[in-house]
Amino acid sequence: MIAEILSAQHAMQQAGIRRLLVLSGERTWCLAQAEAIAVALAADVLWMSPDPARPQALPPSRARGLLGSERQHAVFDATQGLDAEALAALSGCLAAGSWLLLLLPPWERWPQQPDNDSVRWSEQPGPIATPHFVAHLSRLLENDTESLLWRQGEPFSLPVWAPRPAWHPPDGGPTTEQHYLLTRLQQADAGVWVLTAARGRGKSALAGMLAASRPGGCLLTAPSRDAAETLSHWAGDRLPFMAPDALLAACRQRPPEPHGWLLIDEAAAIPAPLLRELISYFPQVLLTTTVQGYEGTGRGFLLKFCADLPCWHDLRLTQPVRWAENDPLEALLDAALLMSDSPVPDSAPAANCRLISVPQAAWPAHPALLSAFYGLLSAAHYRTSPLDLRRLLDAPGQHVMAAWDQQQISGALWLVEEGGLSEALAHEVWAGRRRPRGSLIAQSLAAHGGQWQAPVLHSRRISRIAVTAGQRRQGLGKRLVEEQIARARADGVDYLSVSFGFTEPLWAFWQQCGFRLARIGSQREASSGCYAAMALLPISEAGQALGQQATQRFSRDWPWLAARVALPLPQAHDVSQTLDDEDWRELAGFAFAHRSLEASLGALQRLLLHSLLPLPALRAHLQQGQDAASLCAHFSLPGRKALLLRWRQETANALAALNPAACRQGQAWAAVWPGV
């Protein structure tokens, strides 16, 4: 066995390719075979495993640190769970001639075995089995003629692979593709240049070559210094590096000189608002990002971020430089994790589309439909990652609808079931003492919006919606939503919900679909640069009551929130700012439980209008706008935690002064669910 593997590895080195070797069986057997092979390869084999008993192994949670590095051979331990993002990251750093050993559970038990990685994406309290992803991956592994599948109890048999032409690795200079783009960049005037490529195409090397050709004329930033390792190497290690947030702070204090390039490696992994502001300070900017990978999708980055830039230039690299074309490992993982860069085709008019529901069990049997559906989502949302694929295939409570015509996807809608919590648990979520997995919007409405009963009701959250470019503004998105409203009504669902980065066009769409605005966060999202908004579409009688309470509270709180949020929303007229029963409950939750100041902002402002007490810390912050640091200094408090306790105590004092009986009643409510 060892001799055959070494012989195959020599041929792989000559051909410049990487291959997958799958070991499926009991964990002790898999580890024993992998260790024997690793010793025989006589190389620094990288092990990746979540097992703390193997301290020399890199845990999957640290896979992002491999970005931009290069390794020879690796072992990926997936016997207890498969982190798809980490697997993609690991494969991307393997050099030509490498084996990737993938350790899997016994083949027959694998579909029913709980996957420990599922706790990150399934919204379940514990690991779940992932039979649909396993069916999808095992079909590819069994049918792939370029990899090696060795199952415990079966004899080892190396396939007879056809000879491949000799590979000539890069000689240290730019390839033909790189030379052409490098010449364009060296002759470029002011503007933003965006370089996208799949892994191993030399995009970071090209950026480094640009820096090397302009000594002292470039500045580098990236999500981390490790992520820019390859770029720095090609630049000759003379390239100044600053972290994105530090660079932005420096630019705000003193704008940079109006010459030279700003190089931003793996730009799609940097928050959009930070990236957008950074670009504004430099006349020449080169952004590089991966077309499709574990950290997000370059195609979506082009459509969502770059489309808003006033002037940008699209550059592409297609030829691999770190391995040969048609690399078996790359092809297999692209198929397994749906990371190919196939463009989303335009489709027939929306009126000709059929709306079909797709149960999870159907995905493995219809790989073309899965690829088209997931590809459309990837193109529309540039932070789509393999985590979303795992969730789509196996997480409980998923509802999927596709607009399908002539073997093409025109639209995609993805919903997730939420709610059904006990009243006692929902009360604990409202109080800020519990936050169980799942029910993201329902729990947020309780924890941040004050609607404690929201997680008790049964709801469906719209997770993703996308239509092809040719179908936009043709009514297809609304048609998809309306169909799901009808199905939710038939299934006894109380309400639908959606969370989105607030923009006027997007809010106009959700309004047309019948949604009501229930909450807006006071901080911009890091990924989109927009304020996070939540909206509800009530269905049942209980859902209608919840929607009315949420919108009424939003209207009452908006005058206070508008001072922090710069959005063109009309202010409601004649909204009472007296303290009502909901305000008393909210204020008790802040004073006697763990509700946040932001969640209680409106009620606290109304309290200050009615209280005759000085309440100096609360008034200084909420009425005079003093920040936490200055308040801590003024009141001689050691930090924000102590300041929060001061705010809570002042609130409790104000409630007791206004109405002692109501204060005691509110304190009892905040302490424990009345039904206990």
C-alpha cells in the first residue's frame, strides 16, 4: 500500500496535481492508516482535527489562518464531524503533488451518525445526523475516478490513473495572464481595480509583483497579516502593512499622500462600510478576492459591493499557477461544496416560471437543481459559504421554493421555522438570562424589541431571497413571497419575519409584500454598512396582536431612535409618550433583570420625562449625550459594567418613587415567569 501511494505521489508531482485519499472506518483504524501514510510521505504533513487529544493537530476553527499559505500534504479528521469551511481552506493551501487524506466514519453508519460540526449551523441544542449532505458527498466520492476511496474491511486498491502531461511550474516570473494584467496596472491612472480568481491562480502574487515594481509606493491591508503572507513574499517583504481598522483610523487623522497604491488582499472578508471608506482615501486601489471560497463569494462581491462604486475595473485570472489545470482535488471539492464559478443564466419571463417546493430529501437526487439554486443564492449574497450549504441540506425546519422554467432557476426563496418555545423560556429570553439556539428573529424580538411572546408563537423567517438579473422588477420575488404566505396560513403559522440591511428600495419591496417594520438596530452592520431591520407579516390572530404591539412600540420609540439612526422614515404623529403597562414591564426588565439599555431606550426616555428625581447618570447619557467613558470618569466608576449597574439602580429608584406597588409588581415579573 505504502509503495503504491508513494509511486502515485511521484506521478502527481510530475503532473502538478493534488488528489484526495478517503479513509472510511472506525476512528482508530483511520488514524492508524493515516499515521502510517504520513510517516511514509516523509514530509511535514499538516493534521487538522478538533480532537484535543491530538495537540499537534490544527483545530478546524483555525483554518482561516491558512489563507495565503502553502503546505505539502494534509490529514483532515472528519470522523466525528465535517467542517466544510475548514476542508475548503485546507485544500486551498495544498501545493502540487499533495495528498489530502480525509478520514470519515464507517461508510454504512455515516448517514445516521450525528455530526458534531452541525451545532454551529443547525440551530439545534446538540449534534444531528446529516444524511442529505452525506448522500450528496458519498455519491461524488463513489463516482469520482480521480480520487481514492478505501473503506475498512476492503482490500486496498489503487485505481489505474491515465498518464498526464508533465507540469512546468512557474519559473518565478509572471505568467502570460499575470504579465498582461500587471502591465495594465502599472499603466493605470486613478481608480479602483478589482482582481478576482479562484484559489491558486496567483492573484496575491500578482498584487505583490505590482508592489515590487513600485518600491515605497504601495501600502497593504488585509483581514490579517497571515492572510497577506503570499502577497508580502512577492513584494519582497518591503511592503508596509496595516490592519484595516488601524489604517482607517490613521487616514481619518491624516489623509495619505495623493499617490501610490493601496493593496487590499481578500477584500470580501473586510466589512463593507470600512472597505468603502478606506477606498475613498486613496487614488489607486487594487482589491483582490477569491471568486468562490469558504469565506464568501467573489461573484456576489462584484455584484453587491463593486456595483456601487463610481468607477472600477474588473480583472480576472483563470489559469492555475500553484497546480496544473484540471486538478482532481479542486474539481472534486468544487463539486462537493458547490464552489464553481458558473454564471447564473438569465431565464424566461416570470409569468412562465413554475413555483416548486423542494424537500430536503430531494436535493441528493437532483444535483443540477441543487447547484442552480445554491448558485443563485451565492451570486446574490456574497457572504454565502459552505455553512449555508450544510444548513440547506440538513438543518431541521427548512422551507425552500424555486421558480423553475426550462431547466433553469429564475428565483429562490428560503425560509426557516422559528418559535414554539415555552412561555417560561421565552420570558427568560426577554429578561436577558437565556438565549437558546435558533429562532433568531423571534428571540431578537423578545430580547431587543420587548415582545416577550414572540418566541412562543410559531413563525417562519425568510432567510434568503434571490432572483436572476433579468427577472428583477418583474414581480417574481413578490410572487414567491405571496405563495409562502398562503402556505404559512394553511399550515397554521402565526407570522412571517425577515431581517435585512435597511435600504429604501429593499424596504419598499417588503412593504409591497405586506410586512410591517418592527425594529431597527442603532448600529450599522459590519457586513453591509446598513442598519439591521426586522419586519413582520402577521397571519393568525395571535400574530396580528404581536404585529400591532411591535409596530406600536416601534412608533413610540422612533422619536428617540431617530436621533441615533439616520434613516428617511416618517415619524408617527400624536404618539403618546406616557408610561403604559408595557413601559413598566420594560423598565422593570432593565432595572431588575438583564435587558440592555438599547432595548429599553424608548421606555427609559419616557421615564425621564415623568420622573422628578435627578437621575444624573441616566440623564447625562440619554438627555445630554455624554459617552460612557466620560461618565465613568465623572462618577469615579471602574468601567462600563459599573456604569450599567448605576443606570439600573437609578431606574429602580425612579420606578419606586413613581409607584411603589407597580415597582414591586414589575420586579416580581422580571424575576421569574408568573406561571412557575
